[in-house]
Amino acid sequence: MAAPAPLRQHRPRRFRERKDVLHDLDDGELIKRYRLDRAGIIFVTDLVRGPLTNPTGRNQALTPEMKIIVLLRYLATGKMQLCSMDDLGPSQQTVSRVITETLMALSSNAILTQFITFPITPHETQRKIVDFQQIAGFPGVIGAIDGTHVRISAPSEFEEEYVNRKGYHSINVQVIFDAKYKITDIVAKWPGSVHDARILNESSLNRVVFGRGMVPDGCHLLGDSGYPSKKWLLTPYLRPQPGPQSNYNRAHKITRSVVERGIGQLKRRFHVLHGEIRVQPPSKVCQIIKVCAMLHNICKDRNIYIPAAEDDEEEVDDPLHLQPPAAQRPREGLLYRDEFADLHFRNDN
């Protein structure tokens, strides 16, 4: 009779030692790596501490703070590998799971709307108008609107819809900045082939906020020639005449440049938006974009700078704008623009 096989001895699991970065690194190093200082990281963690707390209480379970730190490292660099190589502890598989879990918690509408809000009250809109008018004397502006493309890997479904005019796959993101470079509205859900004008037309901004008169009269957005002119959306003249139209265009260009610089700041702060985001499905990319926008506003609220190494050169966003079809350029908006320019820009300021 054969002797029984010896029992296999299981080796004890070895866990990588994790850095306590909140205590080991100073605020300057934390901002460089994670884009938030210690107080900012704890602030963001407290927003979603409940959903991120592991109910099992395992000894090696990641704390909510560590989950936020892993996500911030990914957003700051765009490289999941760095999250596991930075002595944070988690394996690559854990990093991917933690990023998904933390994105889900932070991208909830209840969280996002605390930090991304469009001005609709008289007090809010007047404050925005004053801030914008100080730039170049352009009156009645509460926001500057533009679209920016975020590159993605080819999706497995409806792949052709995500190919933009320059031939790469992307999400076309509509974003509005105020004069302080804070984001007041963002729409991140449309494939790259969709025109800016359609995104605006389908947005709640057009259908509800301005469409139902929720904003006081005399409030405008500034957009480029890729958008249709409306009573609440002022675009530049393509062939301005000397006088009011040229004066209008000059002030419009200077004032609207806020949104271009704002997009540059957003992408410099969170490098994940710079290159190709290689996650699937595209809806997860949209979560990443919206969470980056929210975190950007939190950084602005807390006066947290963009690390100097990433801020040496001004980012110039590469627009993919086309002039909207004639059917989307209602004459009413063009006539209103003429009256506006004649009223406010007859004299060269």
C-alpha cells in the first residue's frame, strides 16, 4: 500500500510594505505627485469615505485615503504602472480595481454638482459678469464655452463614431470656464465625430438653463465660430467691418481666450487627459474626464498650484472646430449680435 502523500505547506502571503505618503511626504511633494496637498487629499477622501471603506475589515485592505491617492497618481500621470511602482503597495490588478471603484464614487452626480455649478441667480451671474468685464471690457459675460477632444483607444462597439475629423478616436467634451478658470459646466459623453454645435443643441444648457429662461436677461456665453450665434451665445464675426464689429471681435477674442487657457490648465494638471486613455468602455473615460474637472475646481478653491515642472509652457488646445451649417445659424442670433456690437462697441475701448 502506497504511503500517503505529504500535506502541502502553504507559504504565508507576503504583502509589500506600503508607504504612508500622507506623513512621509511634504505638501510640495504631494502636490507634485498627486496634485493635492495633505489637507486636500483628506478633504476629497471625506467626500466618499463611506463608499470606499472596506466592510470586511481585513488587515491589508486599502484605506479610503490610499484609494484616493492611487486614483490621483493615475490622473496626474496617466500611467497605471506608476501607481504600483511608487511603493504604494497595491498590485497592478488591485490598482485597476481601485481606480474603477474610486472613479465610480467620485463621479456620482451628488458629488460632482457640489463643485461644478452653473451660475443662474442674479448674485452669481453679476459676479461672473464683473470678473469677465475686467478682462477686456466685454459686458454681460458669464462664461466662455469650447469643445476639446480627449484621445481614447478604439472602442469595441460603434468604433467609427469615435473617429474625429483628425482621424483619431476621441471623446468630444464641451466645457465652460468662468474668468477665474473654474469649470462651471461640462458635458463628457459624446463620440469624437459629433459636432460642437450638436453637443450644445442637445445639452441641458440649451434646452433648460437658457431655453427656459433660468438665467437673468443680458447674460451671455462667448463661443468661437464653431457655434451658432444666439441671443445668449455670442460668436465672432468672420469678416468684421471696421468700427463696432472689429472692436467687438477684438474684445471677444481676448475674453474668450479664458476657455482655451482653462483647458490647458486642466490638461496640464491631470496628464491622463494629455495622451490616449486606454480604458474601456468609453463611459469610463467620461467618468475620468468629469472627475478631473471636479478635482480641478477643488484645486482652484484651495489655491493649489499646478506643479512648476508641468507648468513651464502654456498648453494650446488643438481645436477641431467647423463652422455650423447654415440651418444652425439662425438669423435672429446674428441680428442680435449686430445690435449688441453697435450698442457696446461703437467707440473703440
